[in-house]
Amino acid sequence: MKGELLCIPCTVRTALDIAVKATEDKELQSKLVYETMKWLVETPDVLNETPAMLHTHVQRLAEKITGATDPFKDLKKASNEIALRVVPVLEKKCVQLKFADAFRLAVLGTICGNAIDFEVEEHRFSMDELESSLLLCLNGDLVIDDTVKLNEALSKSKKVVYLLDNAGEIVFDKFFMRIITSHFSVNVYAAVKNGPILNDTTMEDAEQVRLEEVAEVITTGNDHIGVNLDESSEDFREHLRTADLIIAKGQGNYESLTEVEHLFPKPIAYILKAKCSLVADKLGIPRNGNVVKIIS
Amino acid sequence: MKGELLCIPCTVRTALDIAVKATEDKELQSKLVYETMKWLVETPDVLNETPAMLHTHVQRLAEKITGATDPFKDLKKASNEIALRVVPVLEKKCVQLKFADAFRLAVLGTICGNAIDFEVEEHRFSMDELESSLLLCLNGDLVIDDTVKLNEALSKSKKVVYLLDNAGEIVFDKFFMRIITSHFSVNVYAAVKNGPILNDTTMEDAEQVRLEEVAEVITTGNDHIGVNLDESSEDFREHLRTADLIIAKGQGNYESLTEVEHLFPKPIAYILKAKCSLVADKLGIPRNGNVVKIIS
């Protein structure tokens, strides 16, 4: 998926978001926002890039300007902790359901895990509120619901590559992987980023939530949002080639993998909430719609 | 109130908002967004201006680039119509209250009139939903509540200048002015913009909602967001000088009038919802707080 004009204000806003997390120095914050705008203005055809690439560029610029290598570190850690405390709400509901329903609810849970706001400031934190927003989200619909097809694809697969998205959310992904591995004879390879980029999951997060209990944890070989094959390790590319099914979580993976999916002639399941109208339009759904969509 | 770094992404986003309303030509839309960024990058000390000035500049740039003089025209008309249909909900509640409570609810109503979303697309429009969001908003608090002081100031005034904010919202302002004029011996001069700027109220809107029934409608003499004395008519400046009380609605008036309030040694009542964190910080309240604050 290429960028569109909407990505321009979004990228500038991301620059500010990163800036205030990366440094308290107002001048450096300002420098990052202005350098981002200059780059956008001076780079011809910048919107031929994916939105994932635009935001990746800004974080790399932030590191150059501020020296901060992992501005979302504390946020990621807190997100994982909070998610670990609320995921039992989902587990309890799933235990009471038959498999197909539990499967559907668990996959919806991975979308809710991304959607409920783990960026809650400490002093406003309320477990009750988080629990009730989770329950509300779990009562939501899948606007595109290919869970039956996903079920079928899993029943025909031996090797699944699961492209992770954010910290916090991975706790819900882990639960979904447990449902998958308890029912299907598959090996799940869960891919984290090889270095910090925004609040994307890294090896540190995987260790914090003990992801290795349900999957073999691999990395993309780079610190790019979504999938960037040019910057990937040969090891990661080989995993994508030899997988029977790829599960891609979140907008970043959707934006970037759709550009190269023709290279992987196998089922790809995109699981996400369409938070931005560009992604929603591409999928032909209203904004904020929940999606489980299989390409095969 | 001067701008801060937060105003940069906000101004770029505003450029896109105006662009898509001003033209369907993608190239012109893009030109406006890019020219806005260039202007922000190339203008030294642009953040010494008020946010109101930044957004005004973008709309003027939009007119130069796209030729559109009033991109929010249809939206303003629809906002007025919708507001005229929901304001009876507020009127009915106020009739049952004694004066001080009705006064407080009517002033809160003018804030709710700004906050409830009149930008609803036609096909999603539901009167029930609008009515219930209005009722929900009317149950809200005033985080800063100087309504008693405002009452006192009105009882000592003969001439009130009421600086209007947006279309739609003015229907609620009109109801509040009716409460004021039915109880106090004051003449209200309601100031609209002298030309289109975003969805700010113009003479056309005032006529549509028959504002002249409760106030003498005047203009600021310009099409600048908020108050810009350099561009104002002498007539408008004279009204400000001779008023006993100024009521300033919304963020735009707050942002700009706070810069020149020392020139008007009289009570000024700021009535607004602090939608942006910059305004909220300035007022020392949480974002989205409702405010009736008197400076005297």
C-alpha cells in the first residue's frame, strides 16, 4: 500500500509524538519536527513509499537528532504488564466456548489488544475501566470475517509465520497462539523486530511475556515497521518462503506486506483494526472496522 | 496565547482538512499541504504567532491556491439546521429551572453546541443520537465555573459584546443571549466574522438562525480567526472599547484575545471547551474541560 496525502500530517504528528518521548530538550524536539517537514518537502515522490517506511524514517531521524535509541521503552514495558493483567478476562470467556467460537473470540482479542489504550498514564490507570473496555471490544464485530477460512488454512499448515505488531498486544497474540497450537499440528514462528521502532514488539518484549512458551521467536532482521525485505535477514526471508501460512498483525504489516505479497504464493491472513481511513478505504470498510482477511 | 510545537502538526492537518473541502483536484490539495509545510519551515519565529493566526494563514493560502472562498459553506448551513432541531431539548430543560440554574445550563449549552459533532455526514445522521449526546454533554461539569461572577458582571453592564465562534454553535449562543436579555437590562452586540474563515459564523449564518431577534449583529471587520485588532474595523474596536463586558466564545477567541486583553480594562468572560492540550495547559485544566472563566 502506497502513501497518500493523508500520510503527510500523520507523519508530522508522529514526529512530535516521538520527539516528546525521545527528549525533554525543546530545541531538539523542534528540530525533529522541522527536519521531518523538510524531508517530506524535499523528497520527490515520498508518497510512493509505504506509510510504514515514512514513520520508520522519522524514528531513525529521531535517533540521529536526539540520540535516543528506544523512546517507547517504558511504554512498551508498561503495556505488556497491563495486558498481562487483563488477558485473563478473555481466557475466562474462551474456556466456556466450543472451539470455533473460542477461536473467533481469541482472534478478535488480538485486535482488541491493539485497540484498547495501553498508553494510559499511571495516575489515571484503572483496571476496571480497562477490563470494561476490553469486554466492550470483545462484543464488537469483525467487519471482514475470514475466521472460517483461517481455520481451514491452519488445518492444512505445518509451519506458520506470525508477524507481530505492538507490545501489550502480543500478550493477546500469545493467547491466540496457544489456542492455535493446542488444536492444530503446527509450529508457530513469531517474528519480532530486531531493534526498537515505535512501540513494536522486540525480543525484550517477547521475553517479558514469555512468548517462547507457545512459539519459536524469530526476528525480521531489522528495525523497520512492518516487512521490509531489502533490510531483512536471509533467515527471515527463508522463514517467509517456507511457511504454509503467514499471519500479519496490524496496519504496519498490512501496509508493507501487501506491496510484496505476490512473492509469497500462499495464504496470508491480515488481522487488524483499520485505524486510519487510508487502510479502511483500501479494505473497503468503515474506519475502526475489525478485520480478519485471508489472501490466497 | 502564543503557538507551541504542538501547533505545527495541527496546522498541517488543518491544511489537509481545508484542502479536501476546497477542491477535488488532488494536485491542488497536495499543493496546499506542501505550501503550508514550506511556509512553516521558512518563516522564522512562526510560533510567536497565535494558533488562530496560523490557521487563518492556511485558509488564505487555500483561497490563493484553489480559488475556493468558502470551503465550509455547506457544512455551516447544515450545522445551523441541525442545531436548530436539537436546541429545543435544552430549552425544555431550562424552562423547568429557576433562573440561576437555567443560566448555568444555558451557558453550558453554548459549550455543548460547540462540542457535539455537527460534522455528521448526512447518511449517518440520527436525531436520537444527537439529542442523547447533547443531554450527555449537558450533564457534564464546568471545570472552571465563574457563572456566578458572570451573572454579577451582567447585572452591572449595559453593553455586552459577544464574540461568536462557529456555525451551529450560534443557535445555542442565541438561546443564551435570550436568557441574558430577558433577565438583565443589557444590549448585546453579537460579533460575526466579516468573511468566511473555516466554519466560523458569518453574517449569512446569523441571518439563517435569526440572531437579530436577540442581539445587534456586528462584524469584526475581517475574516481572521478570533480577534485581530490590526485587521479589525474601527467600528468593531470602538464596540470593544465601549463595552462593559466582553463574552468570548471558543478557542480561537481565547487564543487571540488573551494577547490583547490588557487593552480592554473590563471583565472578559471566556467560554469554551479546551479541545487542545495547549489551551488546556494554559488554563491549568485537563483536556476537554468545559470553562466559564472571567478575567476582570
